[in-house]
Amino acid sequence: MSKLLVVENEPVTLGLLTTLLKGEGHEVTPAKDGSEALQFIDERSFDLMLSDIRMSPVDGMELLSRAKEIAPSMPVIMLTAYGTVSTAVDSLKLGAFDYLTKPFKVDELLNTVRRALEYNRAIQENVEMKAQLTTRYRLENIVAESPSMQRVCEMIRRVGPTDTTVLITGESGTGKELVAKAIHASSTRKDNLFLPVNCAALPEPLLESEMFGHVKGAFTGANTHKAGLFEAANGGTILLDEIGAMPQSIQGKLLRVLQEREVRRLGSNENTAIDARVLAATNDDLRKLMEEGSFREDLFYRLSVISIEIEPLRKRPEDILPIAYSIIRKEIGDDQEQPKLSHEVLEIMETYDWPGNVRQLENCIKHALTFRTRGEIEPSDLPAQIVNAPRAQRPFKEKISGNIETATSLKAFLKDKEQEYLEQVLKRSGGNKEEAARKLNISLATLYRKLPNQKEDE
């Protein structure tokens, strides 16, 4: 739910806008003039402000200027019944996202609000991503126990610093966007925008406008000039997700953008140079789509300069439990006691096929954390469809061998297995304890405590 501030000196219009936007699921704060709006902005934060221009004692232009000083990242849409080119240009120069003239159409208003909120979310995600560059998207924090994921990490290290176009393939839920963000975070463009666009989520006319932009009058409802995502991502990275769903009419225009490094807005005769790195992702078999004639062969080869394939989780079972524990840490927090997975849960997780891949595993862990009643996660805490599903035909790696009657306690067994795993990671790290601690996502002191034969002053 987005928080909107609506500023309008006409009570009827203010009430209409408030009701309309609340009906869209937004939390709306109405303000009867600019002075009241400034008080609200001083007291709390908003995701978007809609403001009339003709007001007193503080008019819309002054409110816009002062609001940008207090909350520079908040997008602002100006409303005016006195719409002139000069007024529009002045408001845009002061930092307005867009403007609408009264009387406005409801669809036009709601679409402009959606665009402004989507743009604000992209900006905020980019700010958050910058703060996480040394944690979440560091390669050592991408779970890569399996050889295939280790190869993916190595490719990210190699292609990240370049501007090469990369095609990321894999089933739904395998983490294609995470890999794309890691590539961006490893590049020289990391301080600029990372903009994902889902090619399957938008109808053809809207997708074309979002990607390439349009000029005023290009189509019904195009009341202002609008830059597309390629222009917005200048200096940064754009991810074309679900590229296989892109209509053929747009594929040709995308090919031209990749070849010429310039974009032409809808309805314009002028080209604009762009400097955005292009990454693409798909869970489709693009070669099959090419054979069927629904995907251009020349575009495929232009996108797949470098290809990174992410294997499904069922083909890399080594990653299942490390991913599960990393999700638990993310959900619980490092400062809280981490719940353990019972032996039965470990077996279920390692022998389940995970058709929804990492996304399904994440949902499973969140479900378990919600319903657990003890410090240990039990099978009853997991979704029933996972517990009752047929097991995969691969052995559970931590199966107890020998006579169960002579086995040690579960606590002793798990401690032994923990020691075994720690020693394996330490061995793979060439004996480097700092590197092993990073791979395990624990502190060096914790590693020393868990390896009782080690001393910190070694």
C-alpha cells in the first residue's frame, strides 16, 4: 500500500481524488492547501504527492520547490486547470514527475500515478541495492555448493566488469534476477540504476511505450512526452525478463536498439543515443521458439553473446540445505537464535524435487517459520503438499547407516555432521579460516568455537 499526499484547494475535487485513490488501495492524506501539505511532509514520508498549482497562500509551484528540498526522492504530479506549455515546463524543471490538466480522465490519472509509483520503487530498490552490495549480492553470499552454481559465480566475476550483453536462462524460480543483480553489482555501472522489465506482464502497446518511450500525441492518452526505460537506465543496466514472451513487432525494434545503441520514441522521428547495459532472462527454450518462428534468430544471437544457464534445484541437491539455512538467517536475523531443521525435515528437503525451485523453497521456509511452535522445525511445520509428495530417487546424504539401536543421540549425531561439514568447507577453502567463515556466513570467532581443536592465535 502506497502513501499518497493529495493537495487541492477545491473541497469537492479533493474529496473525489481521495475517494478514487483510496479505492485503488492507497493510503491517502488530503491537504486543503500548500501550507498544510508542507506540515504533513515535515512530519512523515510519502511515496507520491499530487498537487494543484493554483492555491494560496502557498501555490503549487512553491510547494513543489519546497517539497523537493524536504523529500527530494518523492515524485510529484501537478494538477492544473490553467495548463500551458510554460507552466508544464516550469514544473518539470523544478522536478515534477508529470502534470495533468483539468478536467482529467480517471484512467489517465490512475495510469500516471502507477507510473510515478513504479519509478519511485525502482529508485528506492536501487538505493537499497547499493547499500547491500557488500552483503546480499556479494558472490560469496550466493549459495554455490554445487559445481554448476560455482561455475555461474565464476562467469559473473568474469562478465560483471564488462559491458557484454548476457542471456540468463533457467526454470522459473531458479534466481535469474538475482544473478542479473549480481552482474550489475559487479560492474562499473553499479552506482547507477538497475531497471527490470517483465516482457510478459504488459500488453504490446504498453510494453513498447514503457521500453522506448513516446512523444505527446503518439496515441490516445499520450498527453505528455515520456522517456522509456532504456533512456531512464542510461549509465546503468536494464534487465529484459521473460524475453521469450516479447511480441515479434517489438523484437525488431529491440534489435535495432542493440545494434545502433539508440532509441526512437513512439511517434518521434528523432533518435536518442542510449548507454544502458542489456541483460535478458527467460525460462523459455528460445531455440525452440526460433524453430516455431516466434522469436527472431538475429535477436537471439545478439542477446546471447554470453549465456549463463542456472540449473534447476533438483539437479543441484548440494545447494538445497545451505539455501534453506540462508533463508532462515535472512528471515530471522543474525541477532536472533536460528531454528534448526529436524533430521526428518532435512531428509524431506533433500529428497523433494522442488518444481518451483528456490522460490518454492523460500515459500516453504517462510511457511515453516510461521507455523513452528518449537525451536526446531518439524515436518508438521512444512506445507502438506511437500511432506506428502513422492520422494525423489536420490539418497538422502545424511542417512544413518548401521544398526539404529546402536546409534548415538540425535544431538550427538547432528553435532558430528556439523563438524564434518565445517571441516569440508575448511578443506575446500585451503585451510583459510577467514574464507571458510565467509562461505559459512558466520563470524570467525563462531568458526573457532565450532572447531574445538583450533585456537584463535594459531
